[in-house]
Amino acid sequence: MTEIVYPPWRQRLARSLHINRRQVHAKYYQVASVCPAGRPKNRTMVFRGFLANSQSLLSVTDIRSEKVAHWQGKHKSHFEICWYFSGSREQYRLSGEVALLSHSLDLSYTQSVLGQQTKQSLLKQQWSNLSANARQAFYSSSPKAPFDENTTLAISAKEQPTLGKKPEEIDIGSSQISDNFCVVIFIPDTVDYLNLKSKPQERCLYDIQDDWKERWVNP
């Protein structure tokens, strides 16, 4: 079996994740997109691991969220992640394109994006990794919908049996993936690494067009 050799930045990032594993906030990064009006939009997302045997990063979101529309609009599929590890004082900025996987989206991707996994297996894997509370959010009212304190869940007709039950009593199994659930695959093509802890500070640039070779530059 051929051993997979990851790019230097991917190995460095894996090390940073290990060093900062006790920092709860280390699994969160800021993700930017561009709205139809051309304005930058930023939000915090949860890192859900790497796509198997690749350097692509995984997150999940609600298909009804604004960022999904951004990635399907005029500036579709472009992203930038800013990820800071306070423990080791390292920053990663990753830019590239986005692939969106959901039962609600009629999009197909080649094996170059999904690798050894299928769309269904990846959706099932990521859905199964969510807690019960996290799954319930995908059956709630749309993001930014007016808040109604008398309605805790807005569920479609086929989920009516769950109405009136407490959230912890609703059985949302891994086989019942919500149509609102979406896996986001971040496929980097450039990486900017900054180490603020080293003396002197270090900065290294990586580009897929240059076969991910390390290019050390001034901070």
C-alpha cells in the first residue's frame, strides 16, 4: 500500500492541531466569502477534520444559511480561512474553492474532489459525528427567521410525530439526514503560514501551482 505524503503545510497544520488540542477554541476558524453585492462576509465555523487522504478541510452548515448562497453566486466557490492557534501563536490563512454536498443540492463532483469517498458516505459520516443537539438545529426554523419563543422546532409534515416532544426525546438517527444539512469541503490552493512565537518571527507561503513548495518570506 502506497504511503500518502502530504504537503509540508498540511503536516505543519496537523502538528499545530496536536499541540493545541487542549485549547477548545482551536477547532474554530474564521471563514470569509463574498456576497452578491461584492461585500466581504465573515463567520466562525467548526473544523470537522480532513477529507480522507487529502488536504481538504471539512465543515458543516445549514443549506439555508447565507454563505451557501454566496458560494453559488457571482463569486461562487471562493473562500479564505483565517485560523489562529493561541497556544503556539501560529496563524494559517488558506484560500481556495468550496464544494458543497447536500441532498438538497443537485451538484456533482469528480473523484478529484471526493477522493475515495462517495457523496452519500461523506454526508452520513459527518451527520453521524454530530451531537443530538447539533442535529436538531437542522430541523429548526431558517437562520435569521423571526424568533418565536413558542416554537422550538419548525418541522416538515413527515416529521410531525416529533412535535410536542422535548428536544432530547427526538430520535434523529444517522440515517435520517436532514435535507438542510450540508457538508462544506474547503479545497485550498494557497496557504500563508505565520509563526509569531519564533525569534525572529517566521512566515512561509505555499501555492499548489508551485507544487506546494515552501517559500520563506519576511513576516
